[in-house]
Amino acid sequence: MPSTRTILTALALSAVLPATVAQAADTSAKISPSFSPNHSGANASFTLKAQLHGGPDGIPERLSKVVVRLPAGMGLDPSGARTCSLSRLRASGPHACPSGSRIGSGSSLLASHLGSQDIEESADLTVFRVPNQNGHPTFAISGQGYTPLYQRVTFTGQVLSDHAPYSRQIVTSIPAIPTLRGEPNASVLSYSLKFASPMKITVPRSCPAGGFRFGASFTFVSQLASSTTATARCP
């Protein structure tokens, strides 16, 4: 029969640990990819929208990594863009990057439980090409919030090879997004990113039945993950 101390320890842990696990387990993700123009083999811009749903009070667990898997035949080449120093971007912000290094932009909606209130904040996202890491194309995303919190966070991603039915994957590490001292970090509710020239993006020349297939996985700080797939319509 377990001791009183063992029972009390288990009860204490159950009051803390399951909240985070349940928060991630109850979170679902949805992505919406699109090309413009959507013509076979065309040079185009690529937009990816993502939404996270669930968690206590509608606030998902905090993200640690996002992997987006691209359809076979899709071209993604940042070599035509100049590079921006990652250390300079982190220290001084987007204005410190040279012209021609910006390869994307977008926005994100964040949420956090501060005190007795759930607070939402929008942030501008700007994507820059930075020097390759371990031989892989690398980019940095600068996220800038303005109100109610003035906060800038910079994080990086890489373009890696993948296996069928995908061709490449974009792997992005998500750092902690601080809010107020002593309060929880912010969670991501949604984001939209548009990648465009000078990054060269090519629409696949052939489209399988049902559309271009994309996949994504969202890993949370608890190491639990939520996966989803989506299709972009054929030309």
C-alpha cells in the first residue's frame, strides 16, 4: 500500500503536470497554403496560413517547433536574395538588414493569460535570408509586437530535404515569447506568412488528383505535437 508521502507527492504533481499536457493534447492545428499566380511551373509567391485551436480558456500550449512539408515539384530557392547578419538582425531589428535580403512578410496573433485576463496581441512578421547553417538554406523571422506589449523576437528556420510524397520541409524553431515579468510566455493563435521575390518559388508542373499536398506538425514545449495536412488547388 503506498505511503501517505507517496500519495501526497502524486497529488501535487497531478495538479501541475497534466495542465500542460492537456493543453497540448486539446490543441488542434489547421494550415491553408496557396500560390499566386497559380499556374503550372510559374514563378509565384507562396502564402501559408496556420491556426491553432484549443487549450484552457482557448489559449494553446506554447510552441517550440513548426515543420511545414512541401509538395513534390515545388521549387524554393533563396539564393537570389542577399544575406542579412543574424546577429545584426537580433541586435537592431529589420532596418539593419540590407535591401534585397527580405524574402517574406506577414502577421501573427498571440495570446497569454496575464493576471486575471486573457490578452491578445498582433505582431508583424518579416522574413530575411541569413547565411546558410550546416549547408542548408536558412532564414530568420523577426516578430514585432506593439500593443499592449512592445516586444521583438527573432527566430530561425531551415529548408531541408524530405521524402515522398513531399520534396522539402521548412523547419522553424520557436523561442519563448516573453510578456510581463513573472507572467506566462505568449502562445501563438494564428499566423500568415507570404514568401516572395527575391526568393524563387516555383509552382509544381504536375498536380496530383485532389491538389498539391502539404503537411505540417506543431511541437509544443511539453514535446507533444499536433499534425495536419492540407491541399492547395491545382491550376
